[in-house]
Amino acid sequence: MAEGHRACAARSVLDGGEHGARLDQDGPHREDEQATMNDTNLMQQALGLPPPWTVTTARFDAEAHRLDIEIDFAPGSRFACPSCGAADCPAYDTERMTWRHLNFFQHQAYLNARVPRVRCEKCGVKKIAAPWARPDSGFTLLFEAMVMAMVSAMPVKAVARIVGEHDTKLWRVVHHYVDEARARADASGVTRVAIDETAARRGHNYISLFVDIDQARVLFAAEGRDAATVAAFAEDLRAHRGAPEAVEEVCIDMSPAFIKGVADNLPKAAVTFDKFHAVKIINEAVDQVRRAEQKTKAALLRGTRYIWLRNPANLSERQKATLDSLPTHHLKTARAYQIRLAFQDLYQQPSTQTATAFLKKWYFWATHCRLDPMIEAARTVKRHWDGILRWFDSKIANGLIEGINSLVQAAKAKARGYRSMRNLKAIVYLLDGKLDLRLPA
Ligand SMILES: [Zn+2]
């Protein structure tokens, strides 16, 4: 009796779909049993259920905006053993389960079925997985595939809101597919690596990224930014058929932790210091000079901070006019600025030979400028001499390193409200890891 009523409810909706405007009409439009058969057949075909699974009924609750499709198997059906694959195992007992499926129009749809444990002669009693879902997931494979597509395009929180599920459930799905794909990831052939760090959450936690320069993909993301982080990367490389000894070129900033970490764990790697970090150190020295000078020349230097941090070509008309109006010959800040611009010119040198000669001259100038912060910065350059000049041989694509950071910023935006570093890392891998997710289609 109840079954019949449910079938009618589903039928009226499906008829409404066929005839458009008739959705709200009461009662079935066709009286024959054949119609009911067709409705479940339609569901059966749309779901693509393999035997022995069949759709028995579909009931639609308009008020709850919910469609429930009942799936079952005939008594006496046989299943393959999930452990050894032996065919023709009889059902031992069953457990009733429910899975969220793709929406039915604007309504939530669920599959319901009793899932058997089978008795295998070899393996004993084993629970099988329904063909439309992963074991222990409350979602169908197709629902999960949709979630994965959505979280690649928007924050998980937003996806949770749209599909009406708690975000912790969606994170579980994300971790499953990312972990599986990461386990398959192949790092053999990795020889050039860029390492960069980024603040994960309001500058408190750091995440270090290890990027395969040649394939422009994040190989490894780890909490922290110390030498141990590099050791963890070397370990991860081995776990993915890569070899720390095969890494020939590494691009890092001048942090002592990374320098030590690379020396200890990537023994064959030549170090290139990222030129943006090198320029940044000189830039910070310029800013120190400016701040000190502003104490005595406040009127002159007020509002000029960002002029000194930019290149002349990037100044606005107004900033250019301000710069031109300053008595630059008498300003220490202007001298420091010239030293910084000259340092940037280093990277225009055509060869290691000319670059070496250029850097020597620059170093002499910078260390004789009588501006303490600039002398200090020049000494930092001196201590990292080989790694700075290594750029002229390795030419490690700086565009990529710049690109990494924008990728991570995008990942952070999508992982907004990510609750944990594990979640953030998963999104970084998902967006920037070039993983083979093998999502169900
Ligand atoms: Zn078995």
C-alpha cells in the first residue's frame, strides 16, 4: 500500500517533467501499472545500475525537497567477494545505507539500499561496496566528483553552503581524492626544485612549498620553514620514486635554515638564490636609510616611502614629479636608492664573467657609501656570493617562482576557513599539484 503511494508520488513528478507545466497537478495522469514500471526503469537507466541492483521505488517529498530512490537486489543474488574477487558469493546479512546523490532538479536526491555482507568460502564474511559509492562514504561517486569539481573553483565553505552539507564532510572527500592521487604522484625525473615559504594564517604559521620547476607543480607542502622541512621533502621525494641525489639545482631565499636543509638533504644540488629575495634585502636596507634620515628631514621625505621601494619606470606621474623635486644630491636615501637600482642591473649582465666583475664593483661601491644599512646588505650579498651568481648559469625561471606565490595565494583564498594546515595543504595539492585525481565520470 505504502509502496504504491510512493510510486504514484514519483510518477506525478516525472510526468510533470515531461509535460512541463503540469508539475503541480494532483494525482497521477496515467492509471496503468506500466507507467510505474517506466518510472523506475528510467531511474534504473539514469543511474546505470549493474545487476543484480535494481530500482524498486522512488518517492518524492515536495515539502522536504527530497527524492528518495530505493535500490535492492533479488533474493538469492550472488556477489563477488570484495577481498579475493571470487564470484557467486551469497549474501550473509545486510545493512541499510543512504547516500546523497546528485540533485534531482532543485531537490536533494538520495539512494537507499541494503548492502550485503557476503559469505566467501575463502575469506569468510565480508562487506561489499555498493557500485555507486566508496565504502564508508555517505555520498555517491558522482556527487563526490561534482564536489571535487566545485572545490577546485571556489572555497570549500561556499561549496558546503551551495550543496547544503557541513564542510567537514566535504573536506573528508577532498582528502580522500587528494591523498590517493598524491600516493600515485611520480617524482622520478625531478632535478630542479624551487623552495618558497608563505605565511599560512595571519603570519603565524608558515607553509613551505617545494616546486618542480620543469613541470611547474607543487611536489610537497609542509608546515614550518626550517632545515627539517627540507629533510621531510627529501623523504617524500623518495616515497614518490624520486631521488634527493638527483636534484641538481635548487632555488631558495637566503634563509640559513633552507641553506642548511639543502646542504644536508640535497647533496648534489647547486644553490641559486632567488633574485627577488636578494633585491628585497637591498630594498629593506634602503627603507632603513630612509627612516633614519626622515628623523632629521621629515618635511622633505614625508610620503616618499613608496617612491624608494619602486623602480623609476613604475612610478606614477605624481611620484616622478616628487622625486624630481627632491634635492637628491644631498639625500642619503637617494644614494641608497641608486645602489639598489645598480644591484638590479646586475641581472642584466650577459654572462657569469661580466656579472662577477659587475658585482665586485657594486660591492666596493656599496661598502664605501657610509650608509650602515647598505653596508650591512652588501655584506649579506658577499656571504651569498656564489648562489647569487649561480643564477647566470642556472637561469632558474624567476617567473615561475613569482608564479608559485600567486598560486598559493589562490589556494589560500579557496581554502578560506580551512580550519587546519592539513586542509590548506590539500587545496594546494589539488590546485597546484597537477595530480591525476581519477574522478568517477
Ligand atoms: Zn574471498
